[in-house]
Amino acid sequence: MSPAPAGDGEVALQVPGDSVGAVLDGLFRIHPGLRGYVLDERGALRRHVALFVDGDALQPKSNFALALRADAEIYVMQALSGG
């Protein structure tokens, strides 16, 4: 599966799955290197990563069991910090 550019630094992929966790597992099968950027060693979202499902922020302590509609959109974003 090739990523399709969707805009400024954005890449759109279609990954099947009926829950957030299933889609993330599918994404990590396609791009294994992303797992360490998105999840920590316990499998939880990293502190500076945010997930949005259809525009709504997913709670950081979510277990990723949230069911998805067939046309759901998930955004994975890395928060920027600095000083």
C-alpha cells in the first residue's frame, strides 16, 4: 500500500479495521517503524501524540476499543513543544 499525499506534510492511508486498535495494528503492520513513535513500551499513546477520530480527541488512557464507522477518519498527530 502506497501512502497518498493529502496536503502539507499529511499522508492519507486506508487501513481496514472496526476499532481504533485494529486500525493501529494494521497501520503498524504496513509501517512497523511507526509503532515506537505512536505508542510507548506499555502500548499506551506517547505523551506527545494525539489521536483524533472524526475530529474528536481520543483520551490518552483509552484502550483503543472504540468502535469505528466504516468511513471513520483517524488522525495521528505529534504535539510540538519547546521553549
